[in-house]
Amino acid sequence: MAVVMCAAVFAVSVVTNDRFRWGVVGDYLFSAPILDGVRLTLMLTVVAQALGIAVGIALAIMRLSPNPVLSRCAWVYIWFFRGTPLLVQLIFWYNLSALYPSISFGIPFGPTFFSGNANDLITPFAVAILGLGLNEGAYTAEIVRGGIAAIDRGQSEAAKALGVPPMLTLRRIVLPQAMKVIVPPIGNQTILMLKTTSLVSVLALADLLYAAQAIYARTFQTMPLLIVVSLWYLAITSVLTVGQHYLERHFSPGTTDAGPSMPRRWARTIVSVRSASTPAPAPSTAAEDR
Amino acid sequence: MTEPAMRAEAIRKSFGSVEVLRGIDLEVAVGEVTCLVGPSGSGKTTFLRCINHLEKINSGRVYIHGELLAYRERGGRLHEMKDRDVCKQRASIGMVFQSFNLFQHMTVLENIVEAPVHVLRQPRDEAVDRARRLLARVGLSNKESSYPRHLSGGQQQRVAIARALAMEPRLMLFDEPTSALDPELVGEVLSAMLDLAHSGMTMIVVTHEMGFARQVADTVVFMDAGQIVEQGSPREVLDDPQHVRTKAFLSKVM
């Protein structure tokens, strides 16, 4: 009851305190620079996360490989990228041209196929994707490795006995089952990635946060614009959460007790809040939810 | 003279400092059923797993239908084959595990067609037709779209047998196929194995089911402490054991 009272007081103050400038929030919520920022943030999230998953799966396979060189390499990679702050990595990549002014591809000590100025090749967007993706790969690797380790050895042994080669066993037998364990933390990581992309504002990339900062630096409407930013992050996170729910279902085939569907679960939360706020329980809605 | 289905020569295998197989020699003729019996820890299961290279042997040789398993001999030395070549050899050896090991994320039918389609590259329709015939043979035609966790242990093990048979193996290995089952489910699995034996399949069975061994086996092999102590027909080994260790074991289990 006390919680509900506090929430009510807070809600009333949020609505009535005109320093929140809800009108300004409304003006900017769908303005062109903010929408461009949303677009870039989404793009960074999707591409960097995809790169992270690809790198992560490769690293996990390397770590589990019987070849000591491969597993050691993966270990060092994970050690390095988990051990240094992402912000430092981003700035480091951004300034890579100070170490290597020109980048070329070719056979070592042999002919060069392609060469260019590092500053032209390493655009802020490329830096952001590389920095975010490579860092994410280190974390994803540990998640994937844990997922693979959680699968009973008998599964890969049965495949082995049927003559299924190791990589095919991984792809067809082990990974699909490991997904059930892997998807929830990866969903978590994706949501984290969405918000971590705001770090790229240090690279002067016009993501959602940077776009808002550019506006309030001009208009001094800091709070309303941060609310705009938060509303967008919340909205995208909500969509990702729903997506994760259905992905988890997809990877648990044959389970009849996969739990209530997402809308029902939310409905249940709302119903329970409502029934807690009224002294008498609301039997009609509660029974319906059963 | 035809080659034996399986010939093992002086197989030795250690886990760390513990030697679990101490020189095993065994021949299994084509079409024969051989039962490996013995106390737990005697190395029966390890030996069975060496027959399809699930365990790497430390020394000795395994020949499957006359072909050296998992190694190539060159200049008097043995070289281990690449994974891909070992896989090809394994494809002709079926194996049934104590804990079934059905692929949990696949239906019964998908379990059976998985290897034929992806390893033998059989057309899917053909593999499905064959899988349905095999399911009928083990009496599970109505379960093809069930997931393993919805089946009883006995049903799972019969699916596992069908899955192994789908690769058209010439040799079948059974690792205590009924040990994880409730007593009332043992019969259905044994009768599927009996049917298979009658069809002329070469089988090597690690088992504690002395009744099955007596009824089906051509040869019973008694192992203890990593060695073959005694072998012969069921009548010789089970009814008139010569060795004191065999007698001691049989007096406990029968």
C-alpha cells in the first residue's frame, strides 16, 4: 500500500511539475535528428551484436578445440578484451592511425594488393562496429562455451557413433540444444549492447544520445531531451524483450509447459498490481487469467 | 575364408595410470551374437567403445571386416586417420548406449533420418520411408512425431536401435542397453534385439541379462580386471564355468 502511495505521489509530481517540459519532449520525440539517431543506434546494435555473436561462436569453438594453439589464442583474446575498458578500446581504435598511418593488404614480404591511408579506412562508424563487436565477442564466447558445456556428452557421442563429423555434430546436434541455455544471456547482452552504443558519442558519431546532446547543447533543454532518449531506449528494449521471449520458445521444441505467452505475462503483472492496489481482490480478472 | 566382422588383437587401454584393458584378443564372426559379461569395472564397456574408436586404444589393433580401424599402416608404423575417415568407418558400425542418447531437440523421425540424410546423403524421402519401416519394426509407428522426453525408457531405447539401424550397419554394438530401464520395460528392448539377432545381424552386446545371453548368444565372453577370462558357448560359460572367477561372478548374478 505504501509503495502504491509513493508511486502515486511521484506520478502526480511528474505530470504536474512543468519543469519536466512535456511539451518539449513531445516536440522532439519524433524530430528528424532524433529519428536519425535512433536509426544509427539500432544499426550499431544489430551489426555490432551480429559481429559479436559470430566472433563469440568462433572463439568458443577455438577454446574447446583439442588444438592447444587455437585454444590458447582464444584465451588470450578473451583475456585482453574483457580486461580493458570498452571506452579505452574505442578511443584506441579511433587513434590507430597514430601507430599505423597506412594500412595495406597483401602477402607478407610479398606483393601488396591494396593500400590506403588509415584515417580514410578507419571511419568512426567502422571503429564503433569493430570496438563494440570485438569486445562483445569476448563475452559471447564465454556464454557460448558455457552453453556447449551444459549439453550432455552423450549427445555428441551418439552423433560420433553414427559417423557424424565433428563440425556437423556441433552445428546440427550440440549448438541447437545449447541455444536454449545461450539465448537468455545473449538477449541480456543485446539489451546491454543497445545502451552501450551510447559510448560512441565520444567518436562524434550521431547516435541517439549524441543527437540529443547536440540539441540540448544549443537549447539548454537538457532534461526533456534526456527523457526523449530514455523513452526511445525503453521502447527498443521492450521490443527486444518480446523478441527474446519468442526466440527462447523457438529453441525449446516439444515443451508444452513453456509458460504463458508474453502478452499474458504482462497482463498478469498488470492484474496483480491492480489487485494489490484495491483492498478487495478483483476476482473476475484474476480468474480469467488462470 | 571370410574375414571376421571384428577382430581385436592385444588391445590395451589406460586411463591415466590405471590400465583398464590388459591385452584383449577377440574374434567375432559375421552373423554371430557375442555377449560380453563380467563384473562392473572389468573393462567390458571400455572395450566395446574401443571397437568404434570412441576410446583411443594405447596399443593393439582392431579390424572391422578385415579393415584396420582408425589407423593406417605406413612403413611399419601406425598413423591415426583423419576424423573424416574415422567417421566413414564408424558409419558402418551401429551403437546403442545405456542412456539412449537420443537427440533431445528432434522428433523420433528426425532422430532416425539425421545421419542418413546428412552423413550418407540419402534423399530425404527415401530416408523417411526407411525410418518409418524401422519404426514399424520396433513397434513404434505411432510415435514418429513425439519428442524423446515424452517416451518411456523402453520406447527411447527402441528408437535408438532404429536410429542405429538406419545407417545400415554391418555390426551392432550394444552397451548395457537395458541397464537404465525399469524392470517391466526390459522385455520390449530385448525382444527388439532378439528380432535383430534372428535377422542375421552381427552383434556385440555388453549385458547383465544372463537370460538374454543364454537365449541369443553364440558366444559368451567373461571379462574380469581388463582381461578375457573365459569364452565359449552359453552352455560352456554360463552352465559349466571352468574358471574360479567366472564361477564367483555367476553365483552372484544367477
